[in-house]
Amino acid sequence: MGPISQLSEFDNFNILIGLGLGYNKTRWKMYQLSLELDFKMPVVKHIKSIISENVFIAAGSVLFVGTIINTSVSIGEASIINTGSIIEHDCIVGNAVHISPGAILAGVVYVEDFTWIGMGEEGQKRVKELFDERIVVAQGMKIYKDLIKEYKSS
């Protein structure tokens, strides 16, 4: 398409925008700009993703091949659920979150806005604000207790 600065030159009635950009804050800014320009932001689901019937997925989110989303899950706006990741029952995924390939969220996990969950990680508890609404959980980590906001910027 070209640079994001050219977005306003397009006819917003004939274009649907899907955002697969990995950087959460940049994806969120592009999502907000697209909405301001009245573009349609559908949920993009790969044909080989498996999604339970009573799942809520907000506009602008993208589900890649092999994702499994189970019952009573809510996924916020402009989030990426990447290849082969699993989100089990009763999880809440915030806005502009990136769940990396192969990550697994066990039941009843809460993931804050702008969080990035790395490849192959296993989340079993609540992931809350850290580093001013940004959490980066390293590849292969297992989360067994709540991550709470412990860092205060000076």
C-alpha cells in the first residue's frame, strides 16, 4: 500500500484494513488512525484457526493459522493471536496485545493492554501492568503467579 501517511488518499468505503504489525504501540496508533479515517477494521481469522462459538474478538484483531481460542474468551481491539497459540477458557486479552507463536494461556488468565507474550510461553495467572502498561515476557518463560505493577518511573 505504501507509507501510512498515504492512508488518507484511499477510498475508505472499498478497503478493509487488517493489521499484522508486531509492535503493539505502533499497531495501536495505526488502528486509531484508520478508525479516524472511517476505514473498516474487521477481525481477520485464518481459515485454520479454531474458535469456540461464545468468544468475543474486537475489531482490528488478527488470528493466525492454527490458533485455538476456547470458550468464554474476550480479545481486545487490534490484538495479534499468532501461529499455533492457544487461549483457554475464560481468558481476557486486552487491546493491542501480541500473543506470539506457540504461547499458551491456561484458563482464567487476564492479559493487560499492550502486553507481549513471547514464543512458547505458558501463562497460568493474571498478567497485569508492568513498566507503564508494557510487559514483555521472555521466550519460554512460565508464569505461575500474578505479575503486578512493581516498577515506578521516576
